[in-house]
Amino acid sequence: MFVGEYLHSVDSKGRVALPARFREELQAGSIITRGNDGCLTIFKSDEWDELVEKLSNLPQSKAEVRSYTRLVLSGAAEIKLDRQGRINLPNYLVNFAGIGKKVVFVGVNNRLELWDEKKWIEYKEQMEMQTSEMLEQLGEFGL
């Protein structure tokens, strides 16, 4: 399970160190792609395979399904950790997420999200102000 927030710097070559506590889990194979809400998402290979299977089973006759599938799959890149535990962020993903010099890795159960630091702070502050409303809505799902 991925949990927590970890602030890291992006170097001039577009590399960023993966939080040490997640390296072993992601070493065996992982994928980074466009995420929701302007972030990037990192999946372990088995979680990625499950997502691809789910996308494959959605009705391709729906424009929203085709668009989302294209966006996620075309943005995907395999992650390879170097000896220092860094990953190289593809330029098209850096541009998509508006990533600058500082990023935040955010653990979200079965995946990691990678946010530009400023965007994460803004997003988190906005969500923290809406906690009560979110909990009311999530109550419908038994939370």
C-alpha cells in the first residue's frame, strides 16, 4: 500500500528520486502515465495490467471511453530506476502535469501520484476546505 507525502527535487535532466520506501516495490516493474486532476500516476505492473483489462472491457462505442483510454495508454511509459533510485520523467508528462523543480509523491493506496509541489499545495488546500461536504457524499458509499 502506498501512503504519505514525499517532497523531492527534479534535476536538470528531468530525473527525480523515488521515495526510498517505495523503490523495492516498484523495482520489479512499474508504469507512469497521465493521471487525474493534473497529476501523474505511477502503477506497479500488476495494478497497471488490471487497469488496462478494465479499460479493455469498457464499451468502446462511447466517445468518453475511447478518449480516456487514449489519454491514459498513450501517455504510459515504463519506469526504470537507476542506481541512485531515480526515474526519468518523459517531457510530455512533465508538460502535462506542469512539473517544475519540486514534486510531491502522494501515496494513494494502490498507486502513487506525482504532483508539481505548487499544484499539490493548491489542490490539497481546496480539498481540505471541502472535507465535510466530501464526507457527506461518501456516506452514500458506506464511509
